[in-house]
Amino acid sequence: PPHRLSAKGPSLPQPTSPRRLGTLASPLSLRAQQQPSSPTSTSSFPPPWLVPFAIPAMGGALFGYDIGGSSSVLRILGEGKSVLGSLDALTLGQIASGSLLGALLASAGLLALGDKNFGRKQELIAGAGLYGAGTLLQTFGGSLPLVLLGRVIYGLGIGTSMHAGPLYIAESAPSELRGQLVSLKEVAIVLGIVGGYAAGAA
């Protein structure tokens, strides 16, 4: 009958051979190989991870500089060669430990509040402000209470920066450089210590 279908049925498209598929896909694969696989493979300078690493690392360097520089300052204060006059051992100990007290207070406070209410960037900005305020008070205070207050405020900057710095670096660094950059922040602390001792010896 005329309505009977052909025995062969409708013609279907032939599948493309694997060799043909490879020929079609080769330009796409070549283009993918030519594209950079990560931000570190580009030739741009500075690399995009440098600034997010350098700023927290500077906070670590300032921490180390305080350790190295305060030892020389305490020696000068112990000799009575400053506007503060002659200081006993207890007062010198208070000056030395003031920054550690501030760092302890900042770390304890940020463990409870920082991760819930502040981001890493805001913590780093606050740490920089505390560094600056503490430095100004220690430099221009002119009296023992202001110097002690400046030491504590500087310590607050230390605790804030050390809390946020490693996390900020780890979150912003490329995956292949993450461990290396976090370790280099510890190197910045050591370099700050060396710089503080060198400034005291000069």
C-alpha cells in the first residue's frame, strides 16, 4: 500500500568519527592552552596578590620592630636619659609589657566580636589607626601615664593586625602561593625585630 513505510526506514545522520572530533576540538584546546591558568602566570606588575600581602606583612614588621626597638629604648630609660627622668625596674617593666597587654586585650576582644561584626579589611584599617595613635602618644606624650597609654594602644594595634593579617592573606592569595605568603608574613616579623635592634644600635 502507499502508506507502508520503507523497510530501510528514515535515514539518520552518521556519527562523527573520533578523529573528526579531535580535529574539530583542537583549535579550542589550543586556545585554552594559550590562556593563563592563574593570576601568577601573567606578566603584569605588580601581581594582584602583592598589595593584599604587603599591607598585613607591614603590620607584622611593625610588631617585630617594637620588640627590637623597645629593648634599646628601655636601656636608655633605665639610664635616666629622657624627659621621664629616672625610672625604677617596676616602671620599666610596665613600659615593656604595655604593648603585650594591649595585644592580649585586642586578641581576646576580636575572638568574641571581630569575626561576627567586622571584616578582615576593617580590622586591618583599625590596626593601622591604633599603630599610628600609639606611636604619636609615645613620641609626644612627655609624661609617664601618656607613654604607658601609648604602649597599650600600640599593643591594641598589634593584636588587631596579628588577628586579621594571616586570615586576610590566606583569603586573598592564589591557592598555589597561599602557604608561602602566610609564612612570609612571619619572616616580616623577624625582619622587623632585626630592624628594631639595628635602629637601637645606630
